[in-house]
Amino acid sequence: MTTPLAHEPSTLALTVNGDPRSVAAGTSLSDFLASLKLDPRLVVVEHNRTILRDRDAYASLILGDGDILEIVHFVGGG
Amino acid sequence: MTASVALSPDLDTRFEIGGREFRSRLMVGTGKYASNAQMISAIEASGAEVVTVAVRRVDLDRTKDEGILHHLDPQRFMLLANTAGCFAIDDTIRYARLGRAAGFNEWVKLEVIGDQQTLLPDAAATIEATRVLAAEGFKVMAYTNDDLISALRLEDAGAVCVMPLASPIGSGLGMLNEFAIRTIKHRLSVPVIVDAGVGTASDAAIVMEQGVDGVLMNTGIAAAQDPVRMATAMRLAVDAGRLAYLAGRMPRREIAVPSSPTTGMLDR
């Protein structure tokens, strides 16, 4: 077991869809979507302004402090 | 409900946009319905194959309804993501890319709005965004004004079809400039789909009588008192207008011409 370095906070501050959220350090994008009870196949995630087109990469994407996520989906429209 | 009775193939042909073949000339939106069940019934009644959707933030608190994919089967309908609500080129491109990342197709119904009050499109910005997205491999269906030059520029920029308005979005004013729409249809090589402004079935028939390839509508169905009946009416009207166009109408003349024989009358 490694001791976290002083500059690595144990809780990360995220901005998700414009609102502040906090998650534990080491949380992956897959973990985070699961915690929100979101089905990854039904949403699209933009991570720090980069659209993630490969859903298989969600598990290996570890969130960082200050990360900005946009989670979108399809809604009714004309 | 199995209301989508296709016209017999000897009456009308299928048509193609961007290498994909379509049967129904009516495309419909999914906004403004009272319920998802009503939306599905109306879409089925319309016979549409192409169904537009918008890209928006997920409500993480779930106080609102879930995403539309819980209700619409992407295997059954071609989902066409729009960029509704975008006023800037950058935003529009971002929304188009988000829509594509949902993973269903490379198509986008491109809208860049130029004015909040009228929701009229910004043609210059739409042309620029079309150029960028077409280069990225998008199949761009470009919403625009009923203006020939904008339509020609969109075709040059790589749009797979051009979608001039009948009248402003959600206005229900019907076809305001038949001449402009016919001119666009005559001059473009890519298909022309009239988008926005259809308020009732006769509007849809008049649109199709101009010879355009199809029509897209949302509010005209969703805001009717009975959307499922109106969707059926729109399906019939689109077919009626298309057939009337193919049949070729009689010339207009401002004199009466009798339909019955003028000979053989009694006591003459």
C-alpha cells in the first residue's frame, strides 16, 4: 500500500454538468457513471472539453481534481 | 398501431440522401409531446423513418424524464441529432460531435440560429459549420432560409441535403414563399427537404406539391389537439401532395370551362 502524496487530495472536486461534485481519489469514469446510475451506452461524456467516443476507455480513465465533465444524452427535439 | 401504409412503388419512387435510401418523405421531431407514449404513437402514425432528437445535459438529479433512448429504438428509426439552440459555429460543431459520439450514425441536422426572436437561421455560419463537419465525415442536413444563394452555398460546402424553411420554427404559418422553394428545388442537385413552419395537413400537401423531396416537422404534429390523428393526416397529406406533384396539376385559368358537354341540351 502506498501513502498518498501530500499534493494528492483524497477527495477530488469535479464540475459535472455545471455543478460541483466530489469523488474519492482514484475513481474511474466508469465508477462515477455507475454511482450516478447512468448507463454508459445511453450517454455521451465530454471530459475537459474532449468528447470520449470510446466507451471501453471509461474504466481506465481515472478522474483528476478540477476535471470538468459534461454528460449528455438525446432528448425530444425537432 | 400499424398506420404506416407505404405508397405503392408504381405511384412514387424511393429517394436517396447521402447514399441512404428512404421510403417515407415525412420526417418528424420528438419534442413537445405530452408524454412519451403519445410521442411514440404519433411517430408510428406518421410512418416516418427519420426522427430528430436534441442533445442536452443529463439531469443528474433525475427530477426530469429520462433520455429518449429509453423510448425510441435506434434499430427501428434513424435518429437524426440536431444542433437546435446553437447560435455560434463552435457550439454547433460541439453539439454535432456530441451527437455523433452517441454512436448511432454520422448524420446531423445542422441548425445555426441567427436571431432569438424569429429563430431564423444564420446562413453564413451554417455554411461554415457545414464545411467543417462535412470534412470530418458528417452527413450534414442543413437547415436554412428559403434563399437560393444560401442553399447553393450549402450544397457547395458539402451538405447532403438542404432544408429550407416553409416559415419560422414552431410558427405553423405554412408555406410562405412557394416560388423560393421551387427555385431551390430546381437549382440544387442534392435533395431538398422543407423543414419548419408546417401547421396543418394542407400546409404539408402544399409543400410537397412544390416538388421537394420531403418535409420535416415537429410542432405541427406535437402541438395539435390530437397529435396521433394529426400525424396520420400529415402522412396522408405528404403522400397526397407528392402524388399531385407527380400527376401534374391542370393549368390555372381565370375563366370557367364547363365539365359537362355543351351539346345535346334539351329544346335547343
